[in-house]
Amino acid sequence: MICRPHCAACCIFPSISSPIPGMSEGKPAMVACIQLDSELNCKLFGKPERPKVCRGFQPEVILCGQDAAEARKNFMWLLDKVEEK
């Protein structure tokens, strides 16, 4: 699967604990990364300053689904499971 244009689910829904340029403490879940542009593309994509956790994320149908709405639903399900623990 390739990354879906204008989705950015992985840049909004999960928390990221590592520093991001412009977000030195990382970002909480449900907060858009400061590095997203108006088209929901990563401004750091392909650059060395992109966090390792972001570089390591690979889109998968099981998480990203068939469209952005399904990706949101899947990420929300995961967040609920994490909060239950």
C-alpha cells in the first residue's frame, strides 16, 4: 500500500513521543503535526530531520483502511484499546 494523498491519519491520530521540528515534546494523539501543510502532506518527508518513528511508519490496509474515514475509525479503535489498559 502507498500513502494515501490528503489523508494524514498517521500524522494526526497517534501520539508521537519523540521530538518533531516545531514540536520539541512530540505531539499528543488527536493533534495534527505542525509539519503538515494545507494539503495534509508532510513538509519533512524525505528529509533527514523527519523523526525516525515517522520514517518507520509503513501504510498498511489493516490500519489505514480503504479511505481516510476508515483510517480515522481504525486509529480511534486503537486509541480506545490503549486507554482501556
